[in-house]
Amino acid sequence: MFVLTKEEKRVVCFVLLAIMVGLGVKEYRRVHSSSNAVPSSLKQGSKGFPTQQTKPATGSAASPQSRDSHLKNDDRDK
């Protein structure tokens, strides 16, 4: 059989107690869940819903060629 020290017995009891409390909370939440709860944005994001839509940039900054030519002009000035 196992021979445990007093400290080891405390650790085992604490772990078992933590597991039982966790299961109790889980069961309580399952039983007392509200049917009209609003899903969180995290749950919506995991289902494929976009959380934030981005629009493409407009103007001269949108074209990569204009940015590259601007950078090249800066290098010449130095």
C-alpha cells in the first residue's frame, strides 16, 4: 500500500477538493444557464463571423508603387 506523509496527504486532499469544486461549478452553470444569453464576441469569432471589417485604403498611399517611388526619392536626398 501507499505510505504518504502528512504534507502529501494534504496535497492529495487539496487536489481532490479542487476537482470536486470545479465539477460542482460546472454542474451549477449547466443547470442554471439562461436560455436568452447573448453569445460573446469570442464565440462569434470562433464560428467564422468577422469581428471587425476593414476597408481597403484609398488614395495615393494605397498603391505600393507610389510608396516605393517616394522611398527612392528620399534615398536620393541623403
